Amino acid sequence: AIHGPSTDRGIYKTTDGGKNWERILFVNENTGCADLSMDMNNPGVLYAGMWDHRRLPWLVRSGGPGSGLYKTTDEGKTWIKLTSGLPEKMGKVAIDVSRANPNRVYANIESEDGKGGVFSSQDGGQNWSQTSKARVTVARAWYYIEIFADPQHENTVYVLNAPALVSIDGGKNFQTLPTPHGDNHWLWIDPT
């Protein structure tokens, strides 16, 4: 159902080029995956940002008990929910693991009362700290929020929202990037 709960939500995996799919993560009938990031140094490690969300013709509900961060180290066979240092109640979640240092993981999390913003983990997602609670990092979470770790410099991270932002100190301070338009939905960085 377009405006209702569905047991089809979750993360799916194919091992035959898309002919067959298997659901490998299901949280609940109100929660889908908002973002997925693979450790490019170990493709068996994935991080998922799950989003408990409902968009009705008259209402946007962002957040609920299904929102959260998950990690698998065995290609999706088993998942653990990451909680240490993260907000208890979350809305939309964006996540990216650093190519420069796979233990460094960044998340941009919608949450209430200043508990949202940019978070960083130094130990592969076990423990997190809020590096920025600047509202600008999540101001349009109902529409889109993205986060991208620089592939060469583990302390450089980009947040896409309106505007596009960059931090060179691990997500503590951000500067606006000049772009030709206010909406910036995706970023590709040459890994070399």
C-alpha cells in the first residue's frame, strides 16, 4: 500500500545479477532503508540507515521505533543494531563508511531537541559521538539528507542538504560549498 504499512519493506540482496532477490534485513512494516554504505575495503561489511516513515497526502511522519543504524559483517546474514552514543529516537538516517579508514563511519541523523546532526564513530560503529548538532545538516530531512566521507582524508566529510556542506575536522565545523543550485542530492568523489 502506498500510504500504509507493508511487509515488503527492508533490504534485499541478489547473488545472480538481479534474477532472484532475498530479503536480508526487515525491521518492521513501517520501516525501509534510507541509506546503505559498504566498506570498500571489506565488502562483507555493510551499514544501513533504516527509516520509520510514512508520507500521507496530508502528513509526513518521519521517525519512530524502527529508525536506526545497523551493521552486518557477514554480507547481510546477521545484523546488529548500533546504539552507543546515538539518539534514542531517530528520524531519517544517512550513513557512510570511510575508504581512508574503515573504522571511521559518519552518520547524519534527524532527531528532535538538538539530539540530531552529524555523528562519527572511530571503531566501526560500536561507539558514536555527536560532532555537530547544527540544524543545517538535517534541516530538510523529510526531503533528503546525505553524508559522504572523503575517500582519501578520513577527517573530511560532506553533507548534502540545502546547502551543500564540507567539514575538514571530522564533522565538527562545516562550511558551505558553492553550487549552482540549492538542492544537492548526490556527490561522487573520484576515489584516487
